[in-house]
Amino acid sequence: MKLLVFHIGQDRYGLRLGAVQRVLPLMELKRLPLAPQAVAGLMNLHGLAVPVIDLARLGGGAASAEHVDTRIVVVDYVSPEGGVHALGLLAERVLGVQELDEHALAGSGVQAAPFLGQVAGDGAGMVQLVELARLLPPDLRATLFQAQSGDAAP
């Protein structure tokens, strides 16, 4: 399985490559007053307003640091009701694509953030999967996508 590997703080995480639309350089975002802390802002993607989530804040940490390799990863987010939405993920220190043997994946044994999945070790340490299906809590999903479609009810 191919993963896009990046950091949240000091730890490595991976997104299944099939869900990634594109990886963009960090850009200026439209700030949203009174938005939940995890919402970094809105980006303009070819005329489409796309919400951007700060993965570090979503996981309960400080805001993502702006490194030279901090990126916005645009993914196809599929809501539980089946709606497909473009969603930007602010990710620190994007390392690139890495091949991971699915047989190496194992449960972490710890119930942490709901969007964190299985883990695997390699020569550089551990990498943990980010599960897009569990990424957004219902209230945040409703906030982000209520104006775009009716499938975002909590």
C-alpha cells in the first residue's frame, strides 16, 4: 500500500495515497472568525472554496508549524452519508510517498484521537494511519459542509 507520509509534531503519519487529490504548497488561507480551532481557514482551489483542517489542532496539539515542507494535502472526504467533498489537510513536514506492507500494520493498542488507525514500524520509526472516514466529528463536519449539501446533518 502506498502512503503519503508527513508529521504531526514529532510523529509520522500516513494517508492512503488513493484518497489524495493533490499536494499543494502552503498558501495564505482565508481566516474564518469564530470557526472551531481545528479549521485553519479556506483556500481557493480553481474558484472552489475548500475548507482546510489543521491536523495538529484536530489532534489536540498546537497549531501546525510553518516549515518549508509544510503542505496542504487535498483529499476526497466522503461523509458518512455518502457525500464527497474536497477537504484540505494542513500537514507538517510532508516526506513524500512511501510503500508500506499492509501485513506490517497492527492495532496501536491505544484509543487516542478517533481518526488515528493502525501502526507499522520501519527503519525510521513508527508511522500511524490517518483514517479519513473517522477524521471529522459530526459537529465539525456539519460546520464545514452544511452550506454545500444537505448530507452534513450531525
